[in-house]
Amino acid sequence: MTDETKKAILVVGGGMSGLSAALEAAEAGYQVVLVEKNAYVGGRVAQLHQYFPKLCPPYCGLEINFRRVKSNPRITIHTLAEVTSIEGAPGDFTVKVKVSPRYVNDKCTACGKCADAVSATIPNPFNYGLDQIKAAYLPHDLAMPLRYVIDPSIAGTDEGQKAAAACPYGAVDLGDAGQELSLNVGAVIWAAGWTPYDPSKIEYYNFDKSPNIVTNVQFERLAAVNGPTSGAIQRPGDGAAPKKVAFIQCAGSRDENHLPFCSSICCLASLKQSTYVMEKLPEAEITIYFIDIRAMDRNEDFYTKVKASNKVQFVKSKIAMITPQANGNLILEGENTATGERFKAEHDLVVLATGMQPNTALSQVPFDVTYDPYGFLTSGQAVIGVGTVRRPSEVVTCVQDGTSAALKAIQAVGR
Amino acid sequence: MDYNQTFAKEVYEKVDSGDEIKVCMQCGVCGATCPLRGEMKYGPRQIWSLIRAGRRDEVLNNPDIMLCTSCYTCQVRCPRGVPIMEVMHGLAHYALAQGIVPRAETAKFGKAFWEGIYDTGRVDEAVVPIKYCLQDGLVAGLKKSLGMMDIGLALMKAKRMKPKMFIPPNIFIPGVHKIKGVKQLQRMLDKAAAIDAAKEA
Ligand SMILES: Cc1cc2nc3c(=O)[nH]c(=O)nc-3n(C[C@H](O)[C@H](O)[C@H](O)COP(=O)(O)OP(=O)(O)OC[C@H]3O[C@@H](n4cnc5c(N)ncnc54)[C@H](O)[C@@H]3O)c2cc1C
Ligand code: SF4
Ligand code: SF4
């Protein structure tokens, strides 16, 4: 069989899981269509400052994958796109895809003149709302595709006209109405990823009541050089450098009232983030409050290393309450289960290690598939789940899972 | 250390909801959320630990198990869904059934509260405190009520207690407040008590 007679493989979601599956399938000779909801591919990994356990920049790995994508003619990518319906069976699926308007076509050179021309701003989704960006924006410095986006809120306004007038290449297309695609594919891989658990649901943590309580994903942005503070770790409330940073583990995970499962990566994320503080604010005190530290397999070495630094105080306690103070500090209460002491501790910046909720729990696959009680896709189905929609996992596991999904898809296409 | 499961098994089998503590992961939220955390020596988590460690006397004599005010805060927050409040009450009840009184004042108040319900079918804000105060005799009772005057006044101010309840004959004829069919209620309560006693035996 040649490429032309074989049906294509559809991959939904362009994070590390989806990219891996798409690349493995394409490099094995199959046509792949990748549908990504964001204006760029890379998923949540693009928003990390460094990778555990090696503490290298995640862009190394992403760049390699982007190069593989660019040099592979078999992969077609649609950004700002979502699947609206799936019909058929393995070997012969008909899939409808809705592509939202970007209002910027492929003539864009990412010169940024449109952004200079507009004054309207929107909360920056890439920085989890920690700052504002212009409503004509590049999602982030290394975005793939490297192309600006006009926010729909200004598309029909004078601001939109200003952006169009400022573009020297005629790349701003305010008449862009998006498009509906109909694809015939042999296999569907679902790689829609995860969403950080919403901490405002844990009402006794008062997340909404203090700017100095941030989530772990926001903290990645506070440490990143391309983040809202150019990599300086600051309290969002007043811009001061924190002196006593607390990490609260299992913020929402392992909790029957929230996510009953262990999210598996947040212990490592906090250990990693404690090294950001050590590096950037050597004077700051760091405390990690935990039920038990879950650093599995080779990642245990990373835990041992952080522990050996003696710069982190580990307190065995699930925090039971956070109370914001007038000075912007936070009082944490808990019971130290190693000593039996019930304590109150004051910190000036609190990081909630929120867990991973599978996106399939928030927005289901438009096809008859089964989920476990937490909303993760179960195995052995017509739509092939991959990565964090199957279980909470770190990147290495997602990449392995991507290969396995590509193999399953290839078998389905061959039917 | 010698690890003896005998008492843990006794709790799992005989104490109301006692087997539910098996899923506790010792996170510490209950002890730290309890509004009485300042009064309790151990709090729920440490009591579960003591149960697992086989420390029967320490658990059943522990005033903490009778300090629980049934506010439910720990129970709604427990990440493992342990019905903490029920276990605390279960332990207190079990201790009393064994002839152990972990906290005398609570036991007396509980008795007054319970007798009120049993006799009349309702909880009467006047009857309960009067019965409670009079349990140790008239003189001791008067002393106790004087000692609790500020609480009583605060309750009246908050309209939780009506002054006319203390005016004779209301005090002396609690029977006037009886619900209809109190006899049937008593039969139900007797039956429930018999079931409980069989479990605890
Ligand atoms: C604070 C923190 C730090 C972390 N640090 C590390 C680390 O250092 N090392 C490590 O290995 N792991 C780390 N992780 C875990 C890592 O982020 C995940 O393993 C990784 O993001 C999983 O990739 P994914 O492709 O499965 O999901 P995602 O990254 O979520 O990608 C999913 C993609 O699918 C898209 N999408 C979603 N829904 C749809 C839809 N309906 N249609 C089309 N597209 C859709 C999304 O826009 C996204 O681009 C960290 C996690 C946290 C919370
Ligand atoms: S990885 Fe750690 S912080 Fe995350 S849910 Fe598991 S135990 Fe809690
Ligand atoms: S809150 Fe629940 S799980 Fe945590 S220690 Fe108390 S009983 Fe155990």
C-alpha cells in the first residue's frame, strides 16, 4: 500500500503526548492530521520553566520535535481547531473539525507591528492570567506556528482596523470566518491533555482572597525568563521578593471531595520549584508541606538530592487552612503528623501544588467511549487515548505512550 | 515494638462506624480543622493512631472522644471520607457502655439531654440545663447554674432560650411539653438501644 491508499491518522491535541504520537506515525510513513485547540502546539510543557529531573529548559525537547514536524511532509497541523463530531469505526471515521478564526494569515512574519498599533489588552492565557497582553499578540516567543493572533474581542472593532492598517504584509484578515473541515481518517488518537485543578474549589485555602497564593503552574511562569516578571520570583500582590515560600502538596488531589487520585507529578514539580527558589532567592526559606512525597523510580534520586541540600524544610502535614493577613502574608494551619504538634506558620508566598484533571473529565470525546470514575479514558477503545487523558503522568511517560498510541493507530488503519 | 491488633479489631467490630477509620491516611486535616483543637490533647487522627497501636485504656479514657461537638467540619473536609464525627461519638458511647466515663461533665450533659428526649420526645432548652445542673443534688446544682449564668444570659440575649421557661410551673412540670405518641417513640428508642447493646457486647 502507498500513502495515498492508506487512510490518515487524526491526532487531537498537540501537547507532548499528541506530538509524539503524530511524529511516530508520520515517521513510520502514515499521513497525520493534528488538530490543536490553542493557537500553538506544545501544550502545557511550553509553559514550564525547567524540566525535572535534569532541570533543562523544556524548549530543547520541544524544538527537536518542532524540527521533526517541519521536516515531515506527512503532518498537517490545524491550530485553533476542535473536533465537533466523530462518526464511523476504526478504519473508517468521518470527523468534523471547527477551525476558529485567527484573523492573521500565513503572510505574517511576526514583526509585531499589529501589536504596537492596538491598545486593548486581554489577560495573558500563556501566563495563566498573571499579566495582560495586547489583544493582537504572539502567544509566546517561541510559538509554533510563529504567527500572531488577533483576539476575537477586537476583530470587529476600530482596534482591529488599526492592527490591519499597521501590518506591512497584509497578513491581518479581519474577514476570516474560520472554517469547518470534514476529514476521512482511519484512526483517531485523543491527546487532549489536562487542566490544573481549580483551587478556588478548595474553599478553606482562600485562593481567591489573596494574590500571594499562586498555583504551581503560575509559579512556573513566575520563574520563566519569558514570564510576566522576566524570571524574577515576586509576590504578585506587591512585587516584593518573598522570604518564606511554602509549597502545599496535594492541593485538591488525593481528596474524595476533589480529585480522589494522586496526580503523580506535583511532588516532583514542587521539588523542582524549590530549586528555582534556591537559585533565584538564596536567602529565602523554603517549606514543603506534604502527606507523603511521591517521587517514583529514578525520580527518587531527585528527591534525595533536594533533601540533601538542606535548604528545604519538609513538614509532614496536609494543610487544613490558609488565612490571608492584612500585610499580604498567609497563615497556614495544620497538624505535623510526625510530631503531633498542631501549628500555625506564617509565609509570604504560598504555592499550591494543584493536580491534573484530565480534559476528558471537563469536555468529553464526541464519540461513544468509556471513562473511569475520574474521567480518564480507559484502554482498548475505538478512540485511542494517550498521555494525561489516560492517567496523570510526566512527560517521559507521555512520550512512551505516544509511541504506543501510534502503533495502535497504525494497526487500526491497516484493517 | 510489639504490634497488637486486638483493640483495633474490637473497634472495627463493635464501635459505631469504627471500621471506617481503616481508610484514614493520617494526613492531619481533622485535628487541625477542629474548632476544639486547642482543647483536645490528641484529636481524631492521633486517636486513630492510638487505636492502631492497641492503646485501649488511653483511647477509652480520653476526654477528646467526648469533646466532639458534632460540628462536622472535619468530616466534610476529610480527604478520605472518614465519618470522623460518627466514630468519635461511637467511641464515647462504647466507652460508657464499658463503664468508662471519659469526661464526666459531657456524660452528665448527655444524660440530661437524652432523658429529656426520652421522657418528652423533644429537646427543651430549659429542661436540659436544669436536669444537667441538678444531677449532683440541689446545692451543687445551684452552684453550677450560678457558675453558668453568663452562658445562660448570652443564650437569652441571642433568643436561644426564653426566660419564661424558668418560671414555675414550667420548670416543675416538664410533662406539659410531651409530644403525641411519646410511648411509641420510647419503644423505638428501647429497641435501638437493644440493637446497640448487642453490637457492643
Ligand atoms: C507545575 C507542573 C510542573 C511540571 N513539570 C514537569 C517537568 O518538569 N517534567 C515533566 O516531565 N513533566 C512535568 N509536568 C507534567 C507535564 O506538564 C505533563 O506531563 C504534560 O503536559 C502532558 O502532556 P500532554 O500532551 O498529555 O498534555 P498537555 O500538555 O495538556 O497538551 C494537550 C494539548 O491538547 C490541546 N487540547 C486540549 N483539548 C483539546 C481539544 N478538545 N481539541 C484539540 N486540542 C485540545 C491543548 O491545547 C494542549 O495543547 C509538570 C506539571 C505541572 C502541573
Ligand atoms: S504527586 Fe505528591 S502532591 Fe501530587 S497528588 Fe501525589 S502525593 Fe499529592
Ligand atoms: S482528615 Fe481523614 S484522612 Fe486525614 S487524618 Fe483525619 S481521618 Fe485521617
